[in-house]
Amino acid sequence: MMLSRFSSGALALLIVPLLAACSDQRASFEIKGSANSLSLIRVTGMPWENTAQYSIVAARLPDCMRRHAMGKAPRGAKVEVYSPGNDAWILKQGNKMYVTETRSCEGFAKLDKVPDDGLGQLMGTFEMRSETLVFTAAPKPVAPPPAN
């Protein structure tokens, strides 16, 4: 009897670290305040897995909010956010690119190539820092000095 109780307890102690290794992290890029934003969700599984599951939430509250799956990518993958205009957003994750929008929050598609008009202005990057997912805004472009 003592052996089976010890075995169950030992098994529970071995499983707890594995369950704790699973992680769901989120970070947001506030477009026009927190009601209009893009939020990246990164879900990791077991510690020996080198990938994470990524998705993006496009929101313009109270009108719309939608979660779109981006699929698996390396755990440390960065996601750059570009603004080509017209409430559209291009997400670049390594060699994969996606486009989403915050007008209706419904639009989402994988891009096969860079759009003819380019990616637009870099707004910032979702990245891991000290085991935490954060959004780092891109430096604002410096305006050239006025002509004399």
C-alpha cells in the first residue's frame, strides 16, 4: 500500500514540471489606444519542442475582434508589423508573411510575396525578451531638416 501511494506521489511530482513548461504568452501593439490593436499569442508545448503555435488578434472595439491562426514557427521567432495603410497590417515572421486588417477584423491571408507597393512602414516587432513576449515599437522616422 505504501509503495503505490509513493509511486502515485512521485509520478505527480514528475508531471508537474512538464505541465508548467506549457506557456501562453500575449503582447499587444496598440494602434489607436487599447481598443484598436493587434495582439500576438504564442503558445508553447513541451520543453523539448522547438516550436510554438502563433496567432494574431485584430481588434477595433467595440466594432470587431477576430483571432487568426498563423501556425507553428520556432519558439524565438520574431514577428515584424508593417503598415501599408488603409487599416491593413502586414506581419512578417521569418520568410512567412500575412496580411490582416482592423476595419472589419475579418480579413486575413498568407502572402506569397512582398506586395508590389512594398510592406509599408515598420511599426515594430513582437519578440521574446528575458522569456517574455513583448512588442517593441520601431523608432520614429526622423524628419529631414527644413530646406533653407
